[in-house]
Amino acid sequence: MQSKTEIDRLLAGMTEAGEIPGAVAIAATGSELIYEGAFGKRDLAKDAPMTLDSVFWIASMTKAVTCAGAMQLVEQGKLSLDGPIGKLLPDLASPQVLDGFDANGDPILRPAKTEITLRHLMTHTAGFCYDMWNNNMVVYVEKAGLPGIITCRNDALKTPLASDPGTRWEYGSNIDFVGKAVEAASGQRLDAYLRDHIFAPLGMTDTAFKLGPLQRERLVGMHARTPEGALAPIPFELEQEPEFHMGGGGLYGTAGDYIRFTRMILNKGEGNGNRLLRPETVATMSENQIGELEMTKMVAAIPSVTNDVDLYPGIVKKWGLSFMINTQATPEGRSAGSLAWAGLANTYYWIDPARDITGVILMQLLPFADQHCLAAFAGFERGIYAGLDAAGGQKAA
């Protein structure tokens, strides 16, 4: 029980000190939940306490779910990892690369040297970027009058590439196109496909692109970190009638639902008594898929939305089919070869197959990679591994 007490003390203390607004954390092995806790308030402007079933915008934690759906279609032969995706998605048939701007400030565009594949999209090597980490794209989006990605308008996806497909890793809007590929290959809207083939089989009853009345009652408010370091509630809600469902970041859900998804990955494609993916498919998703390329530091171009992102700076990071892979053990105890990622509003998860452990911690705060939120994540993870070690590798609480 010691590690549970320590995690509780840490997260309760951080909410009471005003370092984070509120948090829900859950950890599990492949066979059982071993830790869960809810701390602080759902919204600092209201009195409702955080509860285990509180609903968060999980943002880019959506990416792994969308890619799992796409991999089901790869298994069925309806999608190809390495065929030209432009044959299925005409918008990607002749991509242009942004090579900077001329003397008049007009964008310099040229045709991409290679075709984009589904594997490029899933590994963030297709060349698409997010403007929040790319200054050139900030300028381009403004000049072209494009809406921001979280408007979920199709015009938001009309950005050029920042580099040729397959030449570098750069985090971006790639998985939104994976979502469009799922729609084209399955004949279903993405919300319906994921509901039928991921959420329903796993029992993820609180996860969706659109908030229902029951989810809205438990919705966690968004907060911003002021320049002085204080926390302030801010209005935030994704478009509820979107032009496209944002496969890269559109889902709302609970920590309990998401741990059902990560345990399915931990259990090699099986969850809630249902097989969603073949073991060999999960193995492929969990392996380095970018060869000699490496995940690079993400330098903030829009500081109100994100800080610089440089997770585990001394460790080489690779990328699987939607997961970050650490090539060495982390200071918190995560094994080499583990899978992880996060969401923009400071939601985080990891999956450690070597130790049979997975954890999720959800907060709701901008900008991303907030130092206090990262400290909460690290402390939670450290506590889980301390409990595993104390129990001889079996239990954390």
C-alpha cells in the first residue's frame, strides 16, 4: 500500500498547492487495475470535486485509437501501409512542400519528391507538421487564411508539407488523414467506425467525439497557466458538429476508458473478452518504424498553446505506428521499448510490455508539457514502479 499512499499524497498535494488544477490517474497490469485516484476539482471556477469518471478532452491520445482502427483495416486488406495513400485520398495525391518564402513574403512551394504512404502518416514522417511547433507554418497558415486544426474544418488540413515524405520525423496533422483513410476504406464516418470497432468491444462507454448529456455533466473544465504561474479557468470546447472528425485529437473520454484501450495493446490486441487486433499487428505497431530517423525536440512556435517538448532529452526516441518508443529505461522506471504519448491539454499515458504495466494520468491545462503536469506524471509513474518492485513485479497498491 505504501506506493499508493505516496502517489495519493503527491497528487493531492499538487492540487492543494495550486500547481495543477485536478487529476485522475489509473494504472493496471494486463489482468487487473492496481491504482486509481481522483484529485482536486473538475473546474477551479466551480465546486464539483474531480471523480474517477470525469470526462476530459484527451486530444492526441486519440491518435493511437485512430491508428488501431486503421490497422484493423490493414489486417482485412482494405488499407495498405506502403501503397500510395493518394490513390485513396485524392487530396494527398500531389503534395507540395513549403521551402520558405520569397522576398515578397510569398510561400515557395514545390512538388514532393516521393508519394505519401499510410506508414508515413502513422509515424509522423509524411512531412505534415503542426503550426504550433513550426514557425514557417504559422506564417503560411496566416497568409493563406486557413483555420486552426481544432476548428475541425476541412480547410485546416490544406497545409503543405514541411519536408519530403520519409526524410524526417516531425509531429503534425498526419493522423487526421489516417482518420480519413479509415472512412474511405470502411465506408463509415470515423466516429461510427471507432464506436463499432474499438469503443463498443472494449466497453469504452464514455469516449466519443461528441459530448452526450451524461458526459457533459462530468466534463472537466479547461485551465490556462498565466505568465505568473497561476491557474485560471478558460472557455474551451471542440466543435460538436465538425466537418471532419479529428482522428489526431478529437476525442473526449475518461481515464477508465483509456486504460481499457492501453490494456488491449498490453494484452496483444485482446480486451474485454474481444480480439480487436492480431498479436503480430500489435507487435508491428510497437516496433521502431522510422529506421535511422529519430524523434526530435519540438520547439514551441505558439507559446500560449505549448511549451517546448523534449521528453527524456538524453534518450533516443523512435516511433512505432502511433507510439513514441524510448530506447533506454527512463528515470521513472519505464522499460526500454515501452510505448507512450500524450494530449495537448496535459494528458499522458504509457504502456510497458516488459513489465506488464500501463498507466494514464489526465489533467486539463494549457500550454502543453507544463512542468508541474510533467512532474505529476513522473511522480505517479515512479510510484507505480516502486510498488511493482516492492511486490516483486506484481502489484503497485
